Amino acid sequence: MNDVAASHPVKATVVAFISATNAFDIERALALFSKTAVIDDPSTECTFNEHAGVRDYLKKYFVGYHTVTRLLSLEGLGDARARARVDFIGDFGHEIGILLVAVDSAGRISRIDASLE
């Protein structure tokens, strides 16, 4: 999967995001986001805005729940978007999810729309 991801900038960013969250490295994950990024995750009933919101999301739902993410599939959707199907395991149990990831012109994550299958 990493060879394919390396050939598509958004895919490479998704792989880097999963790697950082699996290491519970909030600062490394946060560095992948634009300062005005948005994470919309209906399963939390919240939208997380800007670096402060993204940091809160990462702390609560990745570090706090000891979430480990496994990439199941990754599809480029043009130059600035990708769709990742992921397997989440953590203190909450097990879920399969979809991450629709968009990046800005600098290659930073500008938006993630998350959903569970």
C-alpha cells in the first residue's frame, strides 16, 4: 500500500496520518492539518474546527480510546481528495469507517468527513 500511496500526494498524507495516530503522536498528526481544518465526525455528534478542535479530537478519540487504525483501502478522488476505508480497534471495540480526506494547495489536510459503516 505504501508504494501506491507514495504516487498520490493525498494518499501519502492519509498514510502519514494513520501512522501518526497509531503512534499516538498528536503533534506529528496535527502537523499534517491546515490551521483552518475541519473534522466532521457524526459518530461523535461534533464537528472539530481549526488546530484546537483537531487536537481535541485526536486526544479524545485516538489517544483516549487507544485507537489503532488499519488501512483497508485507499482511493484517490482527483488531485486534492481521497477516500480511505479503515478498520478501527480500541477501547470502544471494533468499527469499520470511511474517511473522506481533502487537502489544501499546500498539501495539508483541510477537511476530513468521517463515517462508520
